[in-house]
Amino acid sequence: MCGIIGYIGQREAAPLLIEGLRRLEYRGYDSAGICVISDAGKFGIVREVGKIARLSEKLIKHPVKGTSGVGHTRWSTHGAPNHDNAHPHTDCTGGIVLVHNGIIENYLELKAQLLAKGHRFQSDTDTEVVAHLFEEQLFKVKKAQSSDAAILAVARAVLSKVKGSYALVVSANVWDGKIIGLRKECPLVAGKTQDEVFLASDIPALLPFTKEVVFIEDGEAVILKPGAHAPLYKLTGQAVRRDAVTVPWDNLMAAKGGHKHFMHKEIYDGPASFEDTLRGRIYDENIDALLRELGLNRSKVKGLGSINILGCGTAYYAGLVGEYIFEHFAGLRTHVEIASEFRYRERITGPGTLALAISQSGETADTLAAMKLLKARSGVTTAGIINQIGSTMTRTTGGTLYTRCGPEIGVASTKAFVAQLATLYLSAFAFGRVRGVLSAVEYKSLCDGLVHLSSSMRMALQRFEPLAKDLAARFQNAKGFLYLGRHVMYPVALEGALKLKEISYIHAEGYASGEMKHGPIALIDEQMPVFAFVPKSSSVYAKTASNLEEARARGAKIIAVASEGDKGIYKVADHVFESPKSMTEWFDPVIGVIAAQLFAYHVANLKGLDVDQPRNLAKSVTVE
Ligand code: M6R
């Protein structure tokens, strides 16, 4: 995810901006840039593809002098990772400079309007339209004003045209050296010392300079000014008073957002990853853009005969959820396979096959090899659901629908799984709409449901955390665990078992609960707890509940991930995670997996294990 830093003070800005950006490297990026504002108000922009070290080298050859400026690390979403797409961006006059984190959803429409008015664009980014919108707005006034009220009025007018999310940091050469920070749905934090003011997308960027920070809220603006002033306003112009808080973090803690482990932070990043992945790709007006990302179009989707999903580990389990939803919502025969198995057997693919790779890293050797095999077959179109921008897989597949969760550092995949589910829902619903399986009304209502899911995820995190901790203490010495689920919750049972195994080293098996009596029930006794997913909305609720009774009758302790208000579940379960009600059973995996992730995390943490780097595992499995 992109990183931002802004500075006004008395020291040379360039080294400070670079240091701030270095502290944001953990977020992942593919290019970086800074703009230093000279004492005469001139903008000196230097950008570079790749690592910050390369930008620093470039700055040695092309130094930029001044005591204020902005900096940015870019994680590409719109446009390739190249020099022109790197931030900061400017307008046609070069009088405006800005950096952005987030997504401008209506940028194509805005760009068309701006081009028609004669604006010239330098990049393929969504961000650049905002620079030109500022230019438009500044030209509208006879003489550009630099009072806070005038700057806010310009920002208000610009943002009224923009749909999407942003942390924006903007300066104009007619603003007497002021820099404005604006926030909607993307983090922005201001910092202050006696004679300097800062802005950043994240606390780590500020820690080398100050621990006194003010969090900017949605719909607010902060104006950095020479003389160490940083007044805070509502975008409407009303002043806001908020005291600075002292951050008690060291640098590593800051990178973890105050969480003890990256895995815990990343579980909590899940709702934002889910939202980011939906942004600008949902509802009728975005179907074509979504298909384009996948390298498809409406007629290709209509002509599809089947889907082959390939992945490993967690990505494979996300694919299994995809199998249920593509068949149901898009009416397409879907087959999911572990990539390492697919490679070594004959699988018949007919014309009109979509081969869909799922991978967080985009580097998993087996998935890559399987995709190469499929790509070589006639009649097969390839696409990827991938997180890592520019990874090998993105260059192998015909199109890539990126999951937008930023770097996942914990070896156990968590936020990537929920973002993968988001892309699968988006694609299955869009395919269903294009193929006439879903009516406009059905499609819209499913999209509404997806949009509301992130708030249920946040609620689930709050509710589940204390119980997960308590249960971890009770069950940390269990000899093994059986994870059960049916229908779309079956893959979640597999994923839950994988999470527990890989970080707590407790053996766990994931099973379709209907299969229990065909073998695994022999394992059950007082020492073998059962972790079951039994949402009330499920079409097989009663069947799963009766499977649990069978396990309980044999002495197993039952932990159930059930639905709020389901009193009946207490008759068969000893401990219950009460999930927020979901609109449809199809969305239950997104909530259910949170309970499993938190439980596994707390068991491993209590056992004092290396949660983020479990033994024998690597984050990216680039060997067969
Ligand atoms: O990078 P990928 O998504 O292709 O990785 C696939 C698996 O290696 C990965 O999901 C692995 O199973 C994780 N450790 C699961 O938490």
C-alpha cells in the first residue's frame, strides 16, 4: 500500500523525507518519489522506480534543496510501476504537487472531462486527475488566495467531484508554502515538534522525528504551515480541536501498528483489505472495468464453458469457496485443484476454459508451473487473483485482478484469504450478471451485501477476540483438533485447521462434517475437541448440528462458530462464537474464518511460539 510523508520545518527536507519513506518500506512499494519546495516556492521533483535506495542515489546526482516537501512510496493499482506513474504528480502548469494513497473510483470519467478541457496527462494513474482538478479550481478564482479558508474552499470544490478513498497531501505554489492533508477512508496522521510539522500515512514514518501525533479523521483537513503550525479543520471550514497523543511505540511495534505480531495486525487489516479489494469494481457501472482487469470482456464471459481454479494452501481453500459460488451464481462448471497435483496429471480442458490462479505472492512455483501448462493449451484463457504487484504470475496470466491488501508479512495467510474471497464474489456475481443468471435486482442486492460485510467483520473481530483468547488458554494442550463445516463452510474448516497446524504445531484435520462418520469419528474422545462452523443461515444447518451431537455424545468438547440469537446451538456446543447475522449463507466464510484465525493466533502466542515465522515454513514457496 502507498506511503506518504510531508514536512515543513527548518532542516533540509530531502533527507528527512527519505528517512520517513524508509520507515514505510514494510508496506510494500514499487516506486518512490519526493518533491522538495525551495525557499522561493519552486517544486523540485525526483522520482525513481524500485527501492528507496535508488531514489537516494538519484538525489545525490540531482539534489533538491528546501525546507519543506512531500514524499511517497507507490504500490501500483492504476498504471504500471514506472517513472511517470510514480508520485508526486503535478498539473499542466506544474504549480500543484500532490501525493495520494487510495483509489479515485471515477477517475476515468473525470479524466475524459479534463482531457476535453485541454488538460495534458503525464501518467496512467487515477491520482493525476486530482492535480488537474486543483488546477481547474485555482484558475476559477481571479487571484489565488492562500488563506486557510481559501485553500479549504478549493479542496472542498475538488473533493466534491471525486468518488473513492484518499489520503491526499497537496501543495500549490500560490499557497505561501502551505501543505494541506485531506483524508477519506485512508489513514493520515500529523506530527509536531517545537519547530517542525509532519504528515504521514502511518506512524512509523514519524517516529524518527516525534512521538506526538494527531490522528486525522475522515472528512477532515490539516494545513501544515511554516512556523510549526498545523491547524485542523472539518472540510466544511469549521476548526477542530484535538490534542496530540504520545505514541509509546518503538519502530518495530510501529510497523506492526501496535500489535504484538504481524499476524494479529493482519487479521485486523482484513476488513480494510476486503473494502479496498471491492473499491471501484462493484455494481453494474464497474462490471466492464472488472472484466478488463481479468483480461476478459462480456462476450468472452458469455462464451465460457468452465473454470479451472489453481492454488496452494490458503489460496487453494479460497478457490474451494470460489467453486461453490461460481457454480451457483455464474452457472459455470468449476473445478478447483491443488496446483502441485494438477501439474502431474492429465486434465481435460475444453474450449472456453478460464484458468484462474490464486496466489498471494504470485511466485508460488507449483501454481506458476500449472498456469504455464494451461496457458499452452488451446481454448484456455488465463487470469490471476494475485496480491503481489509485478510478480512473475502477473506476467504469466492474461489478466490480473489484484487483491489489494498490501504486503502480508506473517507466514500464515490471513488478510489475503479474505481479499481473495472478495475477488471471487466480485467475479462470480459479475459473471452471473453478464451471463443472465442473476437479474439486475439480484446482482445489486448481492453487491449491497458485499459492501456491508466489512462492518460485520469489524464487529466479529471485537466479539471474537476475548473468547478466542479464553479458548486458547483452555485448549492449548489438546492432542489434536477436528475442524468441521459443510457447504461453503467446508473450505473454511480446512483453512481453520491449516491455521492451527502451521503456527501452533497442534495436529488439526479439516473435514466436511457429513464425512465424519465415514472415519474421523473414530478419533473422537474427551481429548479431541471439535471446532465447527454452523451458521444459522446455512441450508445445511440442521445437518451440521446433528453431526455435532454425534461428536458430543462421544465426549468431544465442541467450539461452534454460530449466529447471534441462535439459542439452540448451546444444546450441542460448549463454547460459541456468536457471529453477526449475515445476509446470506454465501457470505458466512468471510466472518467464520476470523474466529479460526484468532483462535490459532492465540494458541500459538500462548505457547510462546514464533507466530510470524513458524518453523519449516517460508512466506513464498518458490520451489517445487
Ligand atoms: O503466495 P501463495 O498464496 O501462492 O501461497 C500459497 C501457500 O503457500 C500459502 O497459502 C501457505 O499455505 C500459507 N502458509 C498459509 O497460511
